[in-house]
Amino acid sequence: MRAEYVEITSEDELRELLGEPQPRSVAKERTRLHEMDRRWLAAAPFCLVATANADGTCDVSPKGDPAGFAHVVDDTTIALPERPGNRRADGFRNVLANPHVGLLFVIPGRTDTLRINGRARLLRDAPFFDQMIVKGHRPQLALLVEIEQVFHHCPKAFLRSRLWQHEDWNPDAVPPHPEIIKSVQYTVETLEELREYYGPSYAEKLYVTPKP
């Protein structure tokens, strides 16, 4: 670490700097889903899943599907279907070594979020898989989360970032995805082949399991 950096090394130092949390912030934690949580999950099409390996190596993976993709098993259990992807399975490998997970559910246009922390397991099948079929795709596996902590998170971060303010959007600030891939890693595909792969037909293959 650089000499000019001033590091915080204890919770006492942290509390001295930030102060104590408001009573409302502490009291909002629950261990079971409320009806409002169920309504949020039914409306949310996007979730971030945070995991860590046994050695502490972390990963955050985005998950998205039609609104309500998080299946509520009961008041203390939810499940997320896995769709065809790049097969790295970083988060899933973490879960096999360390079951603790953190989930952040987002509803487009809303500045508040729903947070769920708990312990996860990987399921290769369950009766509710039939309720997770989208465009003919039945998930090959699902992340089952036993809820230990659930609460609604305040909107400050989304308000500060102006995330949903369209006039602030600047998607062309960085090159398109194919150009980024070709710039940062070696690929056997040419740039034109990558552009074709990630072109208009890409969205049509979201629920098609790729060949090995």
C-alpha cells in the first residue's frame, strides 16, 4: 500500500468516522418474506448474485429473466433459474465451497432495491422447475436460497448515480461489446465474426443451450 494512503483497520475506527446506524436501518432486517417482498420479487426482472469462494475470492453475477423469475418456494426460501450462458459457473463453484450468498433485486425505474442474504444450494431438478420454463427452456439447474436476512434498501445510490435518468445515458462512451472483447483478449474469431455473433440475432438465442 502507498505511504500516503490512510487505512481503516478496525470497526472502532470505522464507527468513529461514520457514526452509528439509525435505529430504522437496523430494525428493517427480517428473516422471512413479507407480502411486500413477494410483490417486489414478482415485479423484478433483474438480480445481482454475490458469492465468495472458501478463500474469500469474490464474484458478482447478473441474472435476468421476465419479471417474477425468482420463484418463491415459501416464506424463507426462493430459487433462481439458470439460463444458457458462458459456462464459467464462477458463482456456482463458489457456492459449492461456501454457501453464503447476497442478492440484490432491481425493478427498472425504481431507486430502492430488495436485498436478500442467505445460504444457497445447487439443484439439478425440483418440481418447481416446470414453473420456470421460458420460451420452451426448462432450467438445467437452479440456485436455491434459504433466507437469513431480507430488507429493502434505500434509494440513495440510484439517485446519486441518476441511473434511470435517460438524459444522462451515454452508451457510446465506450466501444461496442465486440470491439471491447477484441481489444482486451485473444479470440480466434475476427472482429467481423464477433460483430455478427453479437448482432441482432443474439437476442433470439438467449434460451438456446449452446452446443459443447
